[in-house]
Amino acid sequence: MHFFSCSSKESRARTKLHAVAAAAAGAAMLAACGGGSDDRGAFPVLFPVPPAAQPETPPPAPAVTAQKACGELNGKTVAGAALTAAMQDAAASVPAYCKVTGTIAPALNFQISLPEAWNGKLYYQGGGGYNGAITPPSVPALGLGYAVVASDSGHQGNALSADFALTDTFAAQLFGSLSVPTVMSTATETLAAAYGALPAKSYFEGCSNGGREALMAVQRSPNLFDGVIARAPAYNWVGFMGAFNRNSRALAAPGGAFSAAKTALLSKHVRDACDGLDGLVDGVVSNQAACTPALADVAALRCAGGTDTGDTCLSDAQLDVVTSWTTQAAFTGSPTFRNAGWNLTGNEDDPGAWRTWLTGDGNVTSALQFLFQDTTVKNYLARDRTVDSLAYTPWDQNQNALYAMAALNDATNADIRPFINSGGKLILWHGGNDSALSARSTVDYYANMRSAIGAATADASTRFYVAPGVNHCAGGPGADTSDLLTALDQWVTKSAAPATLVAEKRDAQGAVLLSRPLCQYPQYPRYTGPANDAEASKLAANYACSS
């Protein structure tokens, strides 16, 4: 393909194109070598929520419209992928865009959504769970003029199933780390074919597994993106799957099951002890550092004699579940695989919290933590789908299987200097109420990263935010929507480093219900407004970031 003479900006983009092309070639070589639903369902909590930004100013009038781009790309073969392009009409809040789809052999499906007025930048959105499907394009990113890229990571199936990993080695490699650089190679060439120019800037954002994909790109493909947003990253795959297994075994033990009433009892106890530590009793435990086990004193809920006597107390077996939940899970080996414990947050009402992820309302086999560890044990570790995952403890017995899974899926390398040295900027984000992946685990990664690269380097090129009261990726009583993408773009393009941001909670129609400061960790939003004023408590201006 012919590219006319490049400016320095285009030169850097071309360098990235060469890098992703090399990664794609490596993927092909590996291949040649054999190398939902309702509130309680999996899918709403597995996939990332796009930023809720609206354009501050409209993108410039396009030199190439989405309609013209569709005409240029439909039926074209780019980087070996046959493309299909068709205009999608505007619907509700979704703007019209050109939907470009294709497959990179053998089975890596991707989609590139081209906005009506391209801003010259690329936005890659990560997947969720075990992927297996392409998530719809981010509406706000399209509205801001980004070309939005997504893929199914190289296999098709349920996001709760790792069946592909047992039977398809290459699909497991694509899911682990190869799909993003492989798709980027085709995506950048596709944009060049449509617009006659490479993207000036490329960003990645993902939550959960998408957050892991984000950190995987930072660590293993450091020249691929100018900026990365990793939200609630599932970066320590071996460690948190081991913790899921440990939690599930504790719940399955005699007397360990938690009913909805038991969960409500525990949550109210913690909320009563900790909610007011941030200056306001509002159902959100913002000052989690002060909500210590000693202060929460869950042992005070123990049933007489330790035997379950009803919904007003917790048995010894149920207290063991709380201990498993809140303490670090560490597994033998060098390096040790581990996962930090979860926060006690005092929020039982939201279906994205304890009940969906951990307890299953008394049926552990319906909880998402059980389902994820079960498919992982069967397909990655035991490599036998008939195995009882709760009787199989590979985290203590089968180190070789753990190392193999870590090599594929773990993004635990804290030394991200190659990414930073290429000019990259990283934003980490985690919901404080996350019952899927521990916010404390991301705190651990952040601390390890600062130690590895130095505090000054970290302060210059990374940011970390914890959103109090927010569940996995979104939901919960806290303010779960922040415009991280615009903050990242301003940082990359204008050297305007983000500080305190604004987070909002919106209703289904998009109206703002409340706002809070989104504070840089380890700070939290403390209420400083007038006492007993419900309206004042809804406004971010009445809070201050406090240590």
C-alpha cells in the first residue's frame, strides 16, 4: 500500500503500524506451529461501560464521510481480511456510523465502527469475561469522532465459558495476549484505506478482562497505544481464579451457604459501622481504609456456639466465608500467585454485588465466581471437563498448569517503563464495591508499579482512581460514570495531566442523580457540605478529596 510523505506525527503512527504488523506475523507463525440478560445474569456486569462524555465541540467537517468510507471498504481485502461495510442508521442516542466487519483467519472476528466525522484517532475497546463476542461500539466514543475497534479475541462462545482453551491452543494464545496487536494491524491499515491517513493517536480502554487486555498491551506491546485506560483489571488471572475457587469451597462447606437474609445482615452491620466515616451517612462506604476488620467487628455476629440458629447471626462456617473473602489468597510457587482480599462495603441491595458474584443466595453453583473458576479448572488446569472443580485444588498441587496459564493470561509485570518511555500514559480505575475483582488487588498492582518504575515516573505518566460505592465496572450506589477518555486524550495531546475528576450517577434516561469527586488514590471524597441537606449531598462541589 502506498503512503504519501509523513509528518513526524504520521511517522510515529507508521512505527506503530510496523509494530502491530510484526505482532500479527508472530501470531500467524504461532498458528502454523500449532502454537445477558437480567439483573442476575452474567453479561451486564462482564462488559465495559463506555465513558459518558459528549463532544465539547463538534468534530471538524469530515474530508471523508462514513458513507464514503463504507463505499471504499465494502468488499475490499485489507491485510488478508475480507471486509464487509454497511451504514448503520442513527437510533435513539446512537449516531449513524459505518460498520466494518471482517475475520482474520482462522477465527478472529473484529469490527471497526467509523463515525460520521472522524477525529483522526482510534479507540480500541476491550472485552469481558472469556470474550467470545464483539461488544457494541462505545456510543460516546463514536460521538466524539473516534473510530471504534473491538473483537471477539479469536473464538466464539459464552463469556462464562473457557471451553475454547481446552481444544484450540491458538485461540487460547489469542485470548491471552495476541488478539489486540493482531487486530490493530488490520484496523490501522483499514483506516488508511478509508481515509488516506493512519490514526494520529490510538487509545485502549477496557474493564474486567478488558482491563487485563489493557495492561497486557502496556506490558507486552508497549508501542501499540498512546494511552491506555485499565478499569477493574483482571490482570492476575491465576491469583483471582484461585481466590474464586477458595471462596466457592468455603461457601460449599457444611453450614457455609449465605442466604439473601444473611447477606443483608452482614451488609447492614458493616454499613452501620463504616458508612459515616466519610462525613456522610448515604449508603456508600467511601473511607474504606478506615473500615478495618476491628472496627467492622464481624465476629460480633457469631451465633451462640457457632452453629447456625437463623437469620440474626452467622455460623462459624459463614464467618469462614467472610475470612476467605476479606483476606489474601496466596498459593505456593515462585513467584507466588496471590490475590488480595475484598473490601467489606456494606452494600447488599445491588444485584451486582455479593449475591450475584459470591453467594448465589445460598446456591454457590449459580454464583459467577463459582462459574468462572469451574470453567477455568476444567479447561486450563485439569484439562478434563468432568472434574469437580471444588475437589480439585491445582493452586497447591499442579504448579506446571499454573505457570502455563500465567504465561498466557497474567499481566502482572509491574515494570512498564518501555510503555512510558514511548510516551504512553496509563489510567487505572476500580470500583470500591467491586465484588468480582478486588479493588485491593489493583491497589497492589499500583504499589508494585510505583516501586518498579519510581514514584516520580509514576506520578508523571500514571493515574489511579477508586470510585467509592461502584460495583464491577458499573452499578452500585456510587457515582460510576466518568469521562476518562477525554481526560486521557487531553493528557496525551495537550500534556494536561488529570487530577481530581468528576464522577456521576445517572438514571436510565441519562439524567444526573448525583455527582462526586473522583479522587486520586489513596484519597476519597469526604462530605464537607451543610449537614442534613439531601440536595447538597448530591453535588460534587460539597465534597473534598481527603486522605
